[in-house]
Amino acid sequence: MSDELATLVAPDDANYVFVCTDCKTSDWTQQDCKTTRAVRRGEAACADCGAELTMVRDKQEDPEQ
């Protein structure tokens, strides 16, 4: 499910895709950064609504993606 969602909201070659399941916003990046590490730790909040962000594609966790 999460890879399907990542494909809908980001380019196929996006290495890191995260979403807010409350307000349905999403963002993506090619490189591991402070934001992706915070999302992975569960410490990143949505800028729009303040809910926790969820990683739906993570190249570091699954290099086969």
C-alpha cells in the first residue's frame, strides 16, 4: 500500500516520500536529510496541521525500491 501511495504523490525515482494521513499532504526528496531522519524517528510534524508525518518510501530502509 505505501509504495502505491508513494507512486501517486511523487515521481517514481523519489527516494524518500512522506505524507500526513490527517490532511493528506505529501512531500518527497532525493537525499536523506534532517527531515527524513525526523520522519523516520517519528519526530516530524506536518506544517499544515501539526500531525505526525509517515514515511511511505524510504530508500535507506529498503534499498531494493
